[in-house]
Amino acid sequence: MTPAARIATAAELLDEVLEGAAAEKVLTSWARRSRFAGSKDRAAVRDHVFDALRCLRSFAALGGAMTGRGLMIGMARSTETDPETIFTGEGHGAAALSDAERAAGQPPVSDAEAGDMPEWLWPHLTRALADEAAAVAEVLRHRAPVYIRVNTSLISADALARELAAEGILTTPGPLVATALEVTEGARRLASTIAFGEGRFEMQDAASQAICAAIPVQDGHSVLDYCAGGGGKTLALGARATLHLTAHDVAPERMRDLPVRARRAGIDVHLAERGELAGLAPFDVVLCDVPCSGSGAWRRAPEGKWRLTEDRLEQLLGIQAQILDEAASLVAAGGLLAYATCSLFEAENGDQIAAFLARNPGWQVETTRRLTPLDGGDGFFLACLRRI
């Protein structure tokens, strides 16, 4: 495929996404029916689609239309590339620009449009981040770094870096935590490496690793990951100490790969159904990495900021409060309740903790930590609450 053909394809796929289809599903379907497209073609088309989703409003403004074609015109203009050189109508490329398309388009007007955020979300961002809001929004318009977590119970970071380099994958020490390596070359080959197959590393954002490192655990602790999902934080905690680990999720199918990953990493994890938890309690530490807006990770999942609505955010706040109250009942006297989100919004973070303390006497805040994409990883919030 020529560069122009890749852009024409991305424009067509973006039209499907704008109509409500999931980007991953659209890209997978296209790849399956387009055997002519090589791996570099698929990667390029994917990058165009996700770059446009990260910069949806500003590209649409520059391109003059909230369409796949408008977004691709806007993408060209954002890099000061003349779209006439891409939209030529030659071969399998996109049709030449019309007079209306040449005349259309303008720079973003509002702060939210320039920051590629929905207007209704901008006050949430500025309330939480104040003067840093624009800078964080700018970072979220770009691709996220690729980080891996070194399983230091099996190998050192330096040794893993050398092993991966021998397979053509280059890394550099990551920010925030000693277990993080940033992958600077060869990221798409990570899952096929010997080191991954033998559990010496997992894919995990640096900020997510830092949050896990900030949760106090020690040998012999009984630890429950209450909203385990795929189990990344479960494994990160298990790599730090010899724990009695339990993982639970309201949707158990999310944990289907966790037993294999745990065995690979040399970690014992019990997967618990909801009805088991009361019998297994009390736990020394309960982690609640709750469902949230995902605003801190919108570089990785940019559809999230366009799919989120005010009603959905209110629903998430209710779910978070319910999870906190339920999980608190499983914590031992003197034990720890760790509340985490990958959200930037105060409503999901500090406000949620304040409301919990008002509802539940007998708890105190031990530590809190807030990370934004300006720190190098995703945006995260952690509050560690001690049962008095």
C-alpha cells in the first residue's frame, strides 16, 4: 500500500468508528478481509486511526469536517503537510480535494477543542489539574510510551535489558519505579520473546507499577485484589513479597489468563468467586482498582474520552462508592484498604475518599498519591486507608 492508500483506508475505517463501532473491532475486521495489506500497512493504518481518535476535535477543526476524510485532512494540516500532496485521486489513494475542502478548516477555538476534550469534561480537568490542565491534555494527544514491568523475583532490570537487546528489543530505564523499563524499539515483538514466555516481565504502565509499589505489603500478608481484571496489579504485588494472594472480579472471564500468567511468573494466586470472599476474610490488604473514566490512560484508549457521558460518569461514581463500602468489610482490624483509579478527575479520587470517610467512621488516610501523564506514565490516583 502507498502512504496515500493507507490514509484513504484510515479515513474509511474512521467513518465506521464515528458511527459507533469499536476501533479495535473495525481494524481487526479490515485486516482479516485485506490479505493484500502487509504488517507495515496494518501498523500504519492503525496508527492513523488512533492518532485521529486522540486528536479528534482539533483534526476535525483543521480538516473542516467530523468525518474520516476530514480527520485525515486535518491530520495533514496539523503537521504542516499540504493535503494536496496526499489527496491526489491517483491509484488507491483518496480523491482529490474539492474547492470546498480547500477552503474549509480553521485552528481550534476553545481550550477544550485545542486540548481534544469534550467541552463538558474540560471543567473536570481544570478543577483537578489547575494550571497543568492544558499540558496534560497535550500529552494525552500523543501516543503513550511502552513500558514493561521487570519481575525482579526472577531477574534484574539490567539483566533483562541485556536479554531483550540480544533479541533486537531496546529499552531504557523507565520513570517512577525501578521495575519499569521503557521499550524504545521492537515493542511489537515483546510477546514472542523467551523472557516473556518464562515470566521475566509483564506489560504494565510505569505509573501502574508505581501505584502497586506504594501499597505496603510484606511476607505473610493476605492480600485481596478486589477488582482484579486481567490481574496485572495482582502479579505486581505478588512479585514484591511472599503473599497469600486472592484475585476477584465481578466479571470472572476477565481473569481467564491470570492462572497461566501467574504460573509463568512463579506466583500463587487463588481466584475467588464473590460468594467465597466473606469466608476468606479478613485480609491484611484489600486493593480496589475500581472501574473509572480511564481519563489518565486516554493516550492508550482514546475512544474513552469521546464515549464517556455525564450520565456514565455519575454511574461510575456510584459503582466506586459501592465497591469501597463492600471491600471495607473485608479488611482486618488494623488492615489496609487501597483505593486506586486511572482517573485524573477529583470526583473519582479525592471526593470519593472524603465521602467514604464521612460514611464510614473508624478509618483514616495513611497516604495518597496522584500521578499525571506529565510524570511519564498514565494518570493514576491511590489512597491507602487504615482501619483504626
